[in-house]
Amino acid sequence: MQRSLYTGVSGLSNHQAILDVSANNLANVSTNGFKASRISFATALNQTNFAGAAPTGNVGGTNPRQIGLGVTTSSVDVDMKQGALLSTGKNTDLAIQGNGFFQVSDGTRSYYTRVGNFSFDSNNSLVDLGSGNKVLGNLFGESSDTQPVAFNAPITIPSGASLPSKRTSEITFQGNLSSTSKAIQGESVTSLFPLVDETTKENATESTRLSDLAGFKDAIDPGNAAAATQVRTLNVYGTRTDGVGYTAAVTINPWRDSVSDLVARLNSALVQGSSRFGSVALDNGALVASGQGTGTSFSMFLGDANPTAMSANDAALGGAVGYTGGAVGTTVTFEAAVVPGIALPGTNINRMRPLFVMPAIDLSAQAGKSLTVSVQVDGTTVGSMNISAADFSNATSKRTFVPPSMPAVTAASQITYTISGDLDLGGGNTVAYTTAYENQDDLALMITDTDSDSIVDMFDTGSTATNKDPSAWQYSDATNTMFDWYRTRFVPETVTSSIEVYDPLGQKHLIEARMFRNGSKPDPTDSTQNRSSWDMILGVRPGEGAIIDDLVSGIEFDQKGRFTGDYGKTLKGNTLADNGYAGDPSSKTIRIDWNSTGTSSPATIDLGLGDANTVNGLTAFGSRSSATAVRQDGFADGKLDALTVSKTGDIVGLFTNGISKKLAQVQLATFANPAGLTQVGTSLWAESPNSGQSILREAGTGGAGYITAGALEGSNVDIASEFTRLITAQRGFQVNARVIQTTDQVLQELAGLIR
């Protein structure tokens, strides 16, 4: 009888355990991160009265006879399934969607929790509000967002932390440079950059003095230099609208002349005889040169020194011209190819310099009278010069006449000198003259049509002129110290992009990049195909600094529109060399001397144009141009303004300068058997022998799960299941109580047998 009593008692006590477990689950139904438990039963010991027997002969076998001794608790399991996420709106509340745990520490021991109820304490440490333990993770410094400076350390982020400025070291370009864009020639061409008054920092007007322009260099001291030395020659050359080449020269005095004088001189260079083939005007600071006549092949280039090798070859023509009375004219006609004693420079003569030597005679009585010298090429007057009576007062007086504008002159051209006037030289007096021919071999190749294809050589694909080694072009600092010719280059189309960059002190500046197509060249890998070539020139606001290497030239694209990775040579027009302003054509890196930094060490900025043979940067497809500077890596200093936490646990600081910087990373711990962890209170868990050691992982890897900021994980208690367990526990308790009650009644009956 006692056996049934103890069996009933085991049933009562174990069903009471069900109530205990369910009561705990229901009590924590609102506890964040709580994991419900489940109790499991197993049979207790059995008393064996007969072990059973095997069949023998004609007698069958018999089963064992065992009587159970009750029930026992086999396990109390923790259900680690995911709880629902509850939004809180607090950015330091973190919830895990996965199997990971946050790691916290009291300074001596690590604990683990699913409850991301975190906040910063007075020491700027991220702590678990339930226990006060510090949250552990990786910390990052200023230099890298990928390499932590501290691993598995307490996360501390100072309030109002500062982010030092970072100078711009790279500018990335992306987008298309249309393969259909015009190269160098058009109906009109415009200077790449406007002329800027360095005193006002505004675009120049017609009254702006040339010496105040950002494009002119202060090579002359106005207080010491003689007026004569301040006069400078600007060479002008290019093609007319019909494609015929021209070359001219004008003089300017930057200390006296204004922009209107410059415009007027340039206009004077675009006239051959009485025929004007182009004009120049000022438009919002930019010089706009427009062609006149039929065709769209107008182009213009400027320089204060010829960008070519040049020599002169003199030859005396006809000895002398004599005058015996007033109004007597003498005409000298010759055909260049057959004049004895003249060594022609190749097959082309591009400019002539007649040198007139006057006798020393006193013609003061004829003041107001003069001689006129004019030059005609193939019947067209290209220029004239006046010789006055005063020119004869000095025995060493020499007058050099260079026609202001000359077309390309070939060996078959008919050149005529006409000398006439009303000046009476007196009997026996003569004017001797010689003619110097400028032997500009390279320039001759550029502005003439050697192969008779109706295209001036400098615009021929793969021509000798355009493929010439830049080192052969003699353009040095000594001869180009006044006029920044390349930044005043004239182009028909420009693709412009600007981006804000930062100097080493964190000050913001605007860099403007202007890109223009310079032509095509044969593809070295496939002679049947051409490569499109572009130049890029960069500038900064006047007064903010100076770009030392402001040019990337010869940016090449293959027939598929892909950037080839090749650059370093301007294919058309002014072939570049080291003139101090054009930059370093062999590099896509610019250097800038910022005025604000007060240092002589220039800042270097790399220009990211894209990877070779790809379309991830600049391209040259047939669609419209869209190239732009899309990003740069510099920024000003800033103060920490807000924090965000990413799904991978990155704690990102948002600074007042607009920069986002990863400051720390919350890692997650995983276990081989998370249900084997030991609960130590305040929603914390500790490792146990059966949980396995913790493995720290980045959120989103190894099954750790992702982190959701602004939320907490709710309890995973299933109320319906718990109520069902309560009902079954109650019934189990009742029936076991009945067993005890029935056994008691039987014992009472047994005791009553002796009454």
C-alpha cells in the first residue's frame, strides 16, 4: 500500500513543477528577451516481480511483471525561438533577428543577453540598463573603417566627439563624353575659361586692364621696365570657316592695354586684306571667336610665343627701289619657288618679314608725306605698312613689316610687293630691302593641307603634325612667361563639371573641370579603327590657390566607348610641352598650392577617370555628354551630432559636416548549444559546460542574425500553450490526489478488519 502512496506523491510533486514552470513563463510574458521553459517527465524506477521467461517446448514465453514507482522530471528545456520585435524608437535599443547574443561585461566576467536595452552612461560607455554591465565590441579610429583599433572592448563614444578635417586626395569622374562632339573646329569657338579680374574676382569687362587678368602673368615690373619691353607679341593661328589655315601676330601692352584692346587686336588678326574671315567678342568674361563665311571649320589658337621650332632665311630681292619724284610707284613681282637665292622651308612659306633699309637723308621738308608698302598673295592684299619722312632721319633706321595675317602660302603662290607713295627721296637715293621667311616646319604641317584631302593637317586623323613627339615643340618658361595661352584655348564644345574639395586645413574650395574633344587617332591595336581623344583642364577660383598641374591630355577611348587607360598627349591643335602652365600631360594627378594653408608644399589630388577597358568611369558613347565629378574624399572638421546603428552592428556617427563615420561595431556571440546557457538573472546568461564557448561574429554572418535598431525583442511565451499546460497540470494533480485518497481509504478498511 505504501508503494501507491509514494507513487501518487511523485505525481503530485511533478505536476506541481509544471505549474511552477508555467507560472514563471506567464510571469515573464512582458519581459523583453525572455525565453520560455518547458518541463518534460520520465518514469521513475520500476519494481520487477518477474523478469519474464522465454518459450520452452510446448510452453509459451511470459512477459516481465514490473510495477512502476511513479514519475520524475527528466528536463526543463529553454525554448530559444525568436520573440516578436517591439518598436521603441530609441536608437540605442537593439534587437536581434537570429541566434546571436549581445556580449556585456562587469569588468571581470562576460555575460550574454538577448535584451538590447542599452544607453550611454555618464562616462560615455554603452551599458546594459538592466545590469549596468558594459557592452563589448570593436572600436575604430579616424584612419580606417575596416581595421579596428581595439577588439572586444567596452564601447565608449565621447559625447560631442570631433572629427578632424581631411584634405581631398581623389576626385572621381563618371559619365559620358559624346563621341559626336566637335573637336577644335566649329562655326564659333569659345575660350575654355573666362577672363577673371584678380582684383575683383569677377569676370572681366572690356575696361579691365590686361595686367589684372588671372590669365596674364606678372612678368614685368611696371615701375622699372621700359615701355618698349612691356610690349608683347601674341601669335594667332588656326583655320578659316572653309578650312584654309591662317597665321598672324598682334602686339599688346598688358600694363596699358585693356580687354577691349585685346579684342580689337585679335579682330585685326582675323582679316586678310579687305576680307574679314572671323571676329572676336567678349561674352560674360569669355572670349568668343566666330567664323565668317561658308563652312564650319573655324578654329583659333593663341600663344605669346610660337609653340614650334622656328628659324629665318634671308634673301635679297631686286637690290633697291629708287624714286625720282613724288607719286612714283614701283612694283616688284616674284614667284616664290623660282626666286634665286631663296631656300624655301620645305614646301610651305607661312610668314614673311620684309626688312626695309632707308638711306640717311633729311626729308623733314616733306612732313606729312609717306610711302606705302603692301603685300598681295594670289591677288589678295594681306597687309600694308606706312614709311614716313621721319624714318629716313637715321642712317641705321630699319623698318620690319610682318603682314598681320597670312594664309598658308605654297610654292605655287604668287606673292606681290607694291611700294608707292608721294615721298620724294631725291636723285640717286634708294630703299633696299630683304625678306625673311620664317621656317616654321611644324606650324607649316599644322595649318596646311599636305595630302590635299581638304582637311588642314592638324585635324587629320593620325597626321604627321598631330603625332609629333611633344618634346620637339619648343615652348619653354622663358618664352611663355606672360600669357597663359592654354587656359585661353578656344573650343566649340565644352563639358563642364564642378565639385567642392577641401584643403589640408579643412577649408572648402570649388574645383571646376572643363573637358573638350581634341580629335581622333588610329587605334594602335586595330589600324582600321579610331580612338576618340579628350583633354581635361581644371581651375580654381582666383585668389584661392594655383593649380600646378592642371591638365590631363589625350584621354583616349576605344571604338566601343571604353576608357583605354591611356592619356598623356594632346592630339590636335597646340601640342603640349612643359611651359609651366599646361600641366604634366603624362599624369592624371594635379597639384594645388592653396593660399589658405600657408605652406609651400602643394596638395596632390588624383583624378579617378575609371579602370582601363571598362565603363565604370568615363565613357565615349554616341549619346549626349553627361560626364561629371561624382565624388571626392575630403571633408571639413565636424562635431558628433547623432548616432545610428546598422543591421550589421555598425555604430555610425553623423557629424555636423555631413560625414558619416563608423565609430564602433557591436558583435554578436553564438554558441553550439544556446539552450545549454545558464541563466544568472537580470536577463543575463553565462556559459556552461554544455553550451560550448562563445564565438564572436559580425551580425549577419554564421547564423548570428541581424540587428534592428530602435526595437527590443519581446518574450516568446505562448499564453495559449501555457494555459493548456495549466489545465493538464491541474487534471494530473487531481488524479494523483485521488490515488493517495483511495489508498488512504483502503488502508482505513484494512485497519478496520480487527475491530
